[in-house]
Amino acid sequence: MAGPGLLGPQGTLPVCWYGQQDATWIGLHDAIRKLGLATFKPRDAEQLDEWSALARAAGWWWPGEDVCVLVDRPAAVAPRRVGYRDGTTVSW
């Protein structure tokens, strides 16, 4: 199971994510920290900041052990069409 199954021992941050589809977990940890409901070790907080920045900046992404696939955020989304800044469009 993605998300909770990756949390590990109580009080630790996950060491792995499946990608943008799990961005809700990044947002959850970021929100509880910003609300003062949790504190993290300095290195864990740095990693959370990095994951948060990635989730906000990239479109879909899939991290692997040796490679990470990143897709740019769409510039325009319309019914049955997505357009990117480089002019590429996807229609269905």
C-alpha cells in the first residue's frame, strides 16, 4: 500500500515515494509541520522541503533507484487536450 506503508517506525519520515501521485503525503507532512503539530529532525525537515519543492515545481514524476523521470507541468489544460510550454500537445 502506498503512503502509510512507507512511513516506517513512528516519528520517522518516509525514505521513498512513488512519485507525484503520492504528493498528498508530502502535503500532509508539510501541513502538520507548518501548523506546529509535528517537528522533524533538521535533516528530515530539509528532505521534506526538497520533496515539497519538487511536488510544486514538476508535473508527474517517478523516482527510481538510479534515475528519476520528470514531466514538465502543463501550460494549458482543456477538455481532451493538454498543452506544454514547448508547444507539445496531447489530445485524446
